[in-house]
Amino acid sequence: MSDIILETKGLTKHYGGVHALEGADFVLNRGEHVAIMGDNGAGKSTFVRQITGVEQRTRGEVIFNGSPVNFAGPLDAREAGIETVFQTLALADDLNVPDNLFLGREKTKLNWLGPFRLLDYKAMREDTMAGLVKTGVKIPNIKNTIANMSGGQRQCVAIARTATFASKLTIMDEPTAALGVQETAQVENIVRTLKDQGESLILVSHNMRQVFDLVDRIIVFRRGRIVANLNKSETDGNDVVSYITGAKTGAEFEGAA
Amino acid sequence: MSDESQGVGGLTYDKSKRQWPNELNVFGALILIIAIFEILGQVLPYMNGQSLLFDTRDRFDSIFNEQRLRIIIVQVAIIGIIALGVTQVIITAGIDLSSGSVVGATAMIAMSFAQVAEVNGNPNPKAIFGEWALDLPWLIPVLVGLLVGTVAGIINGILVAYSRIPPFIATLGMMLFARGVAQWWSKGNPVSFPTESYAKIGAGMMPVIIFLSLAILFHFIMNYTVYGKHTYAIGSNEQAARMSGINVPRHLVLVYVIAGMLAGLAAVILTSKNLTAQSGMGLTYELEAIAMAVIGGVSLFGGRGSIIGTVIGALIIGVITSGFTYLKLGAYYQEMALGMIIVGAVALDQWQQQRAASRS
């Protein structure tokens, strides 16, 4: 197995005449945490949507875990091992924590009963606890429904999904955009735990401090193209801002934007 | 205790947000309503100290007035069976307005396969079909009834899940259509004279036994199977359910089919009990079934509610109906009271929703 978990070659997405994403070449190593930054409409979310199969790309190649992939939808991507934490939370409010973690992929018994096969609550509870320990999320009562939790707690549960299902790559699209200061800190702590676990991560964020805190490498998008690929140790906030605004363009990306 | 608030990125446990099973509230309401009737029985001068549920004249061996208890549960059992299906539909954030009319249509069609050949030595004057459909074993009309209910459920389900027609409209259409079928079937004539074996299905306490057995079965299904979990998930957040890989349209069809089958079964029991089928059968049953579910704490917004709640809701309706008769008050008052209780139950649900939203 190579060290590269995800690679895109010339990834392109056009919405009619709008070139939302143009020729993105991107490499993510195993266990690496990479941030994607850029102004609104720079192509960050479009890029993520092509990888997770939410949309179908116009051109280009996506190579995941060593083989080219062509996900028909987000479920395919998840099956392959790409977990996405969406900006809008995909949790069912009236279900509790294990129910939400295992929604759509429940552990079951007596499978010949078809849709009426029995839920293996015990196994799901144990796996949930293991996943929560792995991410450092503490929930004294996992039987509480999501409706009774704060925004930060919900986001923690959404992220804990990734740890429960031995995923190969986690993508977070602005996971803290809607959260308060303390809740943001909680989520950031979980991201650090994931780093220690050796999980690969793509973090889409606008938050400069957060990005410098959490990731190894920063990719900057501008007007649908990648304009910079910066190691955290060799750059600073002002530098990144000048790439985002277009004051600077990375040497290897000259002529791109 | 202090440990509960520690930990990296911890989810802390707040006791004020601890959950109280909704069924307990509904059960409390049932007890309260019984208590009100008992007190009125003691207080109102013309009642002579009678009791609603307790045996005050030593007519029975137990402390309860068994006769009234039996009436209360028998009169809600058949609509209760429909309510079990309606509960599941409402939990998916849908609604089924067609169940009463499906009962009407199924009653006519199923009964046509349950008729005897001879009445008092003469050929059955109400026979719908020729001799081939007379004196059939009881299982055939039962299967026909389940089939008719299933067909109605499949149509409802496909309209809601695949054609994206709002459940209210789709099942309103089915409500009118099925009532039309019931009237067209025998040009408005009743279908009568069932076989002896068929007449046993709904005789005596059979409706109650069937209702409670099905309630236990569906309580189990809703709580311990994938079907139940996905039903709650779809009603709670349909988009999340879809993103989690649940085949939402297929599941919705299954839910409406189960509701249709239960309506079909209710029709079989009803016709067996009444020994006749009429095109007007099941009128307003859909509303009473919805009322049982709503009073039992099933949220019309989906995602919340339970079979136990609906059973208690059915009992509340039974107690109120019996209670008004016992207080010698006319049926008008009874309907007014039921109307207020239903609106009150939904208002309470709304209020709880808003309180929950403002707390988190």
C-alpha cells in the first residue's frame, strides 16, 4: 500500500458555463491533516462534493486508497471509507446516540426477517462506547436523544461516527461554523484526537487560527483553482491571506489563476 | 458527579434535560379522566353514588365493574387496530385519511366471499357472486380482506413516496375513491349472511384479543427491529435518513401497506361481528384512529410516539365514550369533549416541542 490515501488529477466541475472547479491536482497522505481554504465561491465545497460523490465531476480522476473510484453517491463513498461531516447535521433528533451512529447500517440479528430483522442493541452500544473513547467524547448517557443536546454536542456525535466506523478518510465541511467558542474547542479537541489515531482528514474552514492549530498542510483555492500548497511550518496567516485574496500565487501554480 | 462535566470535548449530562417517557403522561391523563368521572359519579345528585369502573353493587366477583370494562375495550378494539397502522404512518410524519373508507370497501368485498349458500333452506338472497363464492372456508374472505387493504396501502405508499404527493392529499384521494368502490360494489345494497366460521372471527372478545395481540407485536416491531428504527428516523429527519442510506421511498410504501392491511383486517372483524357489510361502514374511523394516536402522544410532526401511547389513547377515548353514557349525558357533549381533548393534546405537543427547542 502506498502512503497516498487520496489523489485527484485534473479534477474539474462545470455547472453549465460556470467553471466552479478547474484541473485540481491534490494529494493527501495517510494520517495527514490538510485544510482547504479560500474565499466564498472559490471551489472548496465543489471540490469536496466531487470527492464524496454528492455530484458527478465533469472531468478528471479521483484515486482513493490506491484505485480509481467513481462514486455514484455519498453512500458509495461512505462504503469505501470516506466519512463526511456535513455543515448541515445529518442526525435524527428523536433517536439516541447509538441509533444515530448506526443509522442505515445497523448491527442486526436474525437477518432472514428482512426489514423486520432484530437490532443488536448491545453490540451497537459497545461499538458506540468504543468509538466515543477513541474520539475522547464523553457521554454519561448515550440513551438521550439528540434533541436534548446542544449544537456542539451534536457535532461531536456526528464526528464520532467517523471513529466508530474505521473510516480511511474524514472530510469536515466547516464543522464549527455554527458553534460557540466552547463548543468549537470541543470539536477541535476531537480533531486532535483523530490526528493521534492516524486518521486522514480534509478540513474545510474559514477559521485561520483553527487551521494553523489543527492541520499539517494548507491548500488554497481561488476562482476554482488550487493556487497554493503550503506546509504549515513554512507559512503564516498573512501569507495565506495573500493567496486567498490573489495578491500572491504559488510558484508551481503560476498561470493557473 | 463532577466527572460528568469533564473530559475532552465532552458531552455533559444535564439532569434537567433528562427524559420522561411520554407514555407516563398519557397514562396519567387516563387516570385523571377516570378520576374525574368517579368524582362526578359521587358528587352529582342524580348519579346516586354510582361508580364508573368499580363494582358498587356486588354484581361481580372482582372489585371492578367488569361489564363496563368489557364495553370500553370492545368498542375501541376495532378502530384501535386501525390506529396501530395510523400510528406508524404518523410517526413517518405522514397521515392516513383513507383507513375508514378502506374499511368500507374491504368490508363489502371481503364479505362477498364469506356468504352462506342457504338461508333458512332458501338460496342466500343477498349473494353477490354465483355458487362458486358461497360457503368458502373463512380463510379466503380474510385473505381477500388483507389483500384489498394491501392494494390500497401500496397505492397510498407509491403516491406519497414516489410521486411526492403530500400524504394528506394522496390519502384524501384514496378516501373518496375507496368509499366510491364500497358503494359501487353492490350498488349500495348490504352484503349479508356470513358463514358460521367467518362469524366467529369477530365474535365476543375476539376483537379485543386480536387488537391486544397486534399491539404487542407492533410494539415489539417498532422498538426492536430495523423497520421500527427507520420509521422513527424518517419521521425525525427524512434527509438524514436518506443520507444514511435508508431506502426512504421503499420504506414508506411498506409503512402504508401495513396501515392498509390493518384497515383491511379491521373490516373483516367488523363485518364478522355485525354479520353484515354496508357501504357506509367505517365512516369517520380514520379520524377516530388519528385521534387515538394523537391523544396517545404521537406527534403529527413525526418521529415521536409509540404503540403503547396509542393503546392508552384508545382507552382514553373508550373511557370518555362510556363515561358520558354513564353520566347520562348526550352524545353531543361527548363529541364536543373529544374535540377539545384532541386539540388539547396537539397543543400540548406543540408546547413541548417549543420548550425542547428553546432549551437546547
